[in-house]
Amino acid sequence: MRTVNIGELKNQLSGYLQYVKNGEEIVIRDRSVPVARILPFRHGSEWDQEAQLVASGALKMPEEEMNWKQFFRAPAGNVSRKMAVKAAIDSRGDW
């Protein structure tokens, strides 16, 4: 992920758009304070559906990338399969 202040982005927009085309995310700063992001455009039906949910306000995109190493370092729970299934069913709220 790259960061850039507004002035530099205005002066070198084509270069920063090339980074985005190559899959990088650009964080735009106003006087060193993050204010926006430029993300690569993803194609496909899953992305289209996700984009519609974001536009409607039903979905908010994550503010930072998931740290999978930290996630998998967390200790596993000690819950029986029966209790886990019951908790999942109860959390759905459709019973």
C-alpha cells in the first residue's frame, strides 16, 4: 500500500494510477491525514454484487487488510460440536 499527499497525487496522477492498475492500493492524505483510498477495480459477478451492497450502505468495506498470521495464532476454542452447532443456529435468528 502506498500513501501520497494530494499535491503529489495531482502532479503525478498517471504514475499513481499505474500502481493501482498493477493491484496496489493508494491512500490519499491531506496534510498527512488519511482521507481516501484508490483501489484496483475488480471485475466479476461477486465484485458487482459487493459494489451494489457498498453503494446501498448495506456493506462497509474493511478499513485494513486482514492479518491472517495473527488470526491463526489465536488459540482454538474448546467447545463441543453440539454446542457450536446450537450457537450457530441460535445466532441466525430464524427459528
